[in-house]
Amino acid sequence: MPNVQKITYFSKEPSICPVCGSKFFREDLLSGRGRLIAGELTDELKRMYEPTQKYGELYPIVYSVSVCPVCCYSAYPQDFLNIDEKIKEQLLKEKDKRRESIALVFDKVSFEEPRTLIEGAVSYILAVMCYDSFTPSFCPAFKQALSSLRCAWLLNSLHSHYPGEHYDYLAKLLYRKAHFFYSLAVEKDQSGEENLSGIKNFGPDTDNNYGYDGFLYITALLQYKYGQRSDISKRITSLEESKRLLSKIFGTGKASRDKPSPMLEKAKVIFERIKEDIKDLKEKSV
């Protein structure tokens, strides 16, 4: 049995929820001392971390979202306190709805004790719900997209630990939500309704910021993996759009700070797969 050491800390100064006024202490991951040993990068740009004997398995994304343990208001730290009265009023009105929605799926959830994978997943589900009340200046569609994707990752991790609890089914639902919100964020950015130029970190994980190109890559990848498949002509159209998004990433085809080589290589692989799928679908439709 590994001798697992302390991995997080609670802030000394309390945070005050802008929605219900409750005081709580934010939990964050401790850094250094070999806690995080980076492993492989998945095709979804998710960084895997090697478990250690001293610290066990660590999931940095568990701690990325601030959550009020009383009213279940949840948002990214840069947004948490910066909401106006209209948003507060709407969020307060829906506090019982948030609690009830979580209680339907998860038995025991506490944001006053060290978070587990369950609290991590729940924090993102709550964020998806809360960002519905945010105005376009916060780019809520993108933040709902990122939250849905990270939640799916955590649910898959839960499934690997508890395979009989149907977390894999929930993960698929959140992947589909991520697909919907990433596509919506692209539409809103292109129409000017939600300008993504103000987003400082596109993630999708916490180790690297893959920028706007990473955002386009994830949008295309989720369309490829989770887009509808029942109608061949619609499937071809959506894959052509994914191919177009990926082609934007290539540019000169050379890696740079904005286009790191791991993402470029993965984008090229997915681009080729999509080309093959389009070819096969067109042959079937003849």
C-alpha cells in the first residue's frame, strides 16, 4: 500500500461566494517535490501523469474550478467573483436546481473536504450549468465546452476505478456535450457573438496552452469522434468541416510556439483518417 503524502492545501483566507454570501476555503494542488510526473499526451491533448509511490495518482484538473459548497455556484477563478447583479440573481434562483441535479447522480459530494475524482467531475457539471447564466463577454460556450471535456476525462478515470458504476455512460454524454459546445463556440466566435480573442488559456488540459489552434483541433476531433452518424450526407458535410478546421492548423506545416509539434502531428493523423472516412462514405452513398 503506497504511503500517500499530502497533495493539496486549503487557502488561509476565506473566499466569499458572490451569489449566496457564504464563506469557504478554496483547495489547490501543491506543486514540486516530484508530485507530477508527466506521461503520454492523448489525441485529446490530455496529459497523463504517472502515479508515484509517495503521492499516488494525481489529477490537476480536479482543482481548476471554484465551487461554493453551499449554493453550488461554480466557475473558473477568473470569473468567479466578477459577476454582476443580474447574473447573481439568476444563479441564486437556480441553486436548488443545481443541488437536485447533482443528487440524482451522485450520493455523497462535499466541497468542504479534500476533493476526489467525484468532486472534480461534479465541479465541471456545475460549471456547465452555471455558465448558462453568464453574458457573452465571458465566452460561456467555450467554458461550457472545456468543462464538458474535462468532466468526460474525469468520468472515464472514475470508470477505470469503479467499472460497475456506469461512469463510462456518463462520460459519453459529456463528450457529446463537449462536441456540441465546442461547435457552438466556433459558431459564436465566427459570428462575433462571443469573441474568443480574450481567452488567455484554451487548454484543454492544465499543463500546456495549445491556443486557438488547439481549440480548433479539439473541435474537429470531437466532431470526428462524436458527431452524428445516422445520415451519410450530413456526416460527410460535418467531416468536411472538420477537415477544413484541421487544415487551418497546418499553415506552413512547421512546428512553432503557437503550433507545437505534438499537436501538429496528431492533427495530421486525424486529418488523414477523416479523408479516408469521407472517401468510404462517398463510395457507400453512390
